Amino acid sequence: MAVPTHTRKKVEMFVERPLLKRVLEVVKTSGARRYTVVPALEGRGLDGAWNEGLPVDGQHMVQVVVLTNEAKADAILEGMETLLQTWPGVVCVSDIQVMRPERFS
């Protein structure tokens, strides 16, 4: 028997650590109540490879993950669009399936 699932949105934001407080304010303003912040240890972007060992604080990256409904995801995207006009970062959105939809509304 298949377990019933419900569609929600996953918003993933990769940003420099100094921008984290502003990103979390965007998340809170959207009405989303839950998020996870994960340190990004290294990667490769438009400007080449980077890693946590670099002495420049602005290069220390984090990933913010929010699982929420479509309306709140849209609000997060609007807020992030403004921030990304002056800060580097990547935002990804995908449809996901969750088992307990009330936790991700």
C-alpha cells in the first residue's frame, strides 16, 4: 500500500555567511516557520573553486533550506530577488513530496 504524500516546495539558498541574518528575515517575513542552515564547506562557482579555509569571511558560505507551501515559497523568492541584486548567491526551488503536510504549511 502506498503511503499518501503531499506536494510542497523546497527553497534552497546558497549565500555568503554575512548575508545569513537578512536571508532568515526574508524567510520569517514570508510566514515560513521552519528552516535549516547548513555550512557549505567548499564548492565551485562562476569564479572557480572556494573552500572554508579561505581567510576572507565573505567567502564562508551557508545553505538555507526551507520546506513550505507555494505561497510562502513565492514570498521567499521575492525577498531573495531583492537581496541578490547586491549580493552573490544561488536560489533553487523544487517540488517535493512530504508525508505530514501540516508541518510544511
